[in-house]
Amino acid sequence: MKTHIRLKLRKSLPIEGIPHWVDFLPVGVTAPSSIHPHIDAVLAKYNISVWVTREYQFSGSGWNQEELESGINRVYRLIIQKNIPIPPAAIEEISILPIVQTVEIGQIGDSNLPDIYVGQMSLTDTCYARQAIGLDIAHQFFTRGDPRITIAVLDTGVELDHPELTDSLLPGFDFVHIIDGAGQFIGKHLGCNHHPDDEVDYETHVSCNHHPADEVGHGTHVTGIIAAKGTATPVGVVPQCRILPIRVLGTMKSGNRLIGAGLIDNINAGLKWAIDQGADVINMSLGIKHSGGEFPHKEIVDYAQRKDVTIIAASGNDGREELYYPGAFPYVITVGAVDERGEIANFSTYGKVDIAAPGTNIFSTYVGKKSAFSTGTSHAAPFVAGAVAMLKSYALQKWKHRLSDSQVKHILQHTADRIDTKFKHQRSGFGRLNLPDALRMLNYKLS
């Protein structure tokens, strides 16, 4: 995929025939090469030719009120026609134009992926996490989820034919461009047809379809924590709910470490797509640092808030006081990790944490129809995503009530197990997730 410029204007332009960038990828779809006289003049000055596409697709036949209020109708992706570097001076000149709100070159976000170890299930090693959150009690006396509640998992994809997961999966989507070790896009496109000058490497398991298949296992492991059937792995938090798998991270190696990487703008596209598909809960076991320009994911998190969709994100795994996005936004539930003793894990980042859940030696589903252990806040977050889905499921089943995002947060905050006398702790937020207490409080409130 070619370099692109992300442009947010102060008002939407009435330009005809601007396609969504996803629709522009197949051969035969055209896009204008001009957006506004002042912007066009700067691009011409630096000999930059572009195709003008929309960053986001509207959810219906036109922009709805929430989309307009979030400003996502004013965001454009200017795809560079020729593979040339973009001078910083060009971006600087565009940024000071009165019509421009923000402008930046499309950035790659990356996140370290935890190591995953294939192993065999044993009661001693694999059930502590579920016992720690009271999952057995929640399943026995309350609910195992409801198929009317959907959890979107934005990750490395999901193994679509894993026997523990097939009953829960909805048709998903792949928003990834595979990235090689040199950081070059090597062309995993969203369709089988490519523009003639796109680079395509058919040696990297490129598949010409929209299916969010998982090649490394991270997304499959996360999904199993939420919704595994429980035949050969521990049962997921809400096996009766539906999973919407969305691939937003490709993978590459940095030394001996596996890195999840993807265009930040494509992660945004996946996030909006999840909301527009009707997701009630979104799990993002990933995080990106803010390195200048607009905060990552901001307008889409605003959109999720207006649509009353709950987003859960991992806090990070560097053990320091850091902020990763989207978890750093106030609206997002950010999850830290506790170990087998119920203490804050030493790797759990604490720049902004709302609640903590088990995150060490978690046993769950893995690629190759296997199961495996992994450690990290990536695996703590889906316990909370499952908990949110469970609360929404129980409210719907028992009381025919659609639980709002703010109601979910109130219940989780007031039923978490505090680790000390503070109402909110820097490293654990409101405390450790307690599912039975959360459900009891929900039952009391709704009754």
C-alpha cells in the first residue's frame, strides 16, 4: 500500500465521487486527484500527486448524527500516486491552511506481542484465573452470555475453524497490510485485484479475501478467554455471546520479539466498522503511544461514546508509568494485570488503569486448533470484556434491559475488590474484577 496523508478538515467538502479508501483498492474504481485549491497548490509545489479518498465509510445511506458530531465525515486519506517521500515542509505548509484542522503522514503503530507457549491443560495451572474472578458462580447462578450481545475483537485475527470458537464467530473483516522486517508494506489488500504498481509478496501467506485469519495466535488466545466452548480449554467468560473478529494487526519480528504492527488509520477503520456492525463491546488488547499530531483513535472513540459502545483496552506490558492509546482515553476501560496471588503483576503498565484482572500464565485457545499459555495485560483485558458482555447479557435476559456503558462502568467500579484502602489505586484502578459481586449489584439495581 502506498504512503498516504491523513487530512482532517474544519468542514466537509462537497466533492463528488470520493470513494472510501477500501473501495478504491480494487482496479476500476476511480478517485479525484484534487481536494481544495489551497491544498492542491501545496501538493503541486512539491510535485505530489494524490488520489483523494474518504478515511471512513458512512454507516448507512449517508452520515448519521453521531458521525457528524464526531467529525469523521471531515477526514480524508490522500493516497500518494507515486512512491516518493513526502517532504516535511509540505505537511507543515498544509497544516497552517485555515481549512485544515490536522494533517499527518499515515503512521504505523506497533505493539509487543506476549510470548505464547503451547501446553497441556491441568486443573492446577489453568483454572486459577477463572476462579479468581468467580466465573463458576457467575455461570451457575446468573448467565453464560446471550447471543444478542456481540463482542468485537480487534487483534491479529482469529483461527476461524478452531473447534472451541466456531460456534461463536460472526463473519469478520481484515484491515491489515502485512509489514515485512524492513517496515515496508508488502500488499495484503482487501480484495484480489491490485493496482498495477502495488508491491505484492505472495511468499507471506497473502490471501485474497476479507477473512480475518490469525497467523500468530495472539487474537485467537484473546478470543478464547472471552468465548471458548470449554471442551479442551477452560470455558470462556461468555461462551453464548457472539464474537466479531477483526484483523487490525499484522506481525513482524524485531530481534527475537514478535511485534504486532498496523497502520493506525486502518485500526481506526476496523474500530468504526465494529461499531457500525452493531458490536456492544470491543476488546482491544493493544496500545499505541502518542508521538505527535492528533491522539490515536480519538474521533472513533468519540464515535463509540456517542453510540454507547463499551471499549476495553490493555494497559501495556512495560511495567512503567506510560500512556497507551486507546486505553489512555477517559472513556475506555483500561485493564491492568494481576498474578496468581492476586497481586499487581510487575509488568503491568500503570499510566491509566481502571480495573485489574488475571494476566499471568493464562491458558486459552491457540492456532493449529491447539491451546497455549500466555502472559500480559493483553490477556487480562478480555476477562473484563467478557465481564461487560456478561452484565449486558444478564440485564437483557433477566430484566429485558439494555445496559448502558455508564451503568456497566458504575457496577464494575463499585464491586471490584480493592487492593488497599484507596477507592482507586494507581496500579490496579478500582481493584480486581469480581464477577459475582458485579452481577449481584446489577440484579439489585434493576430490581
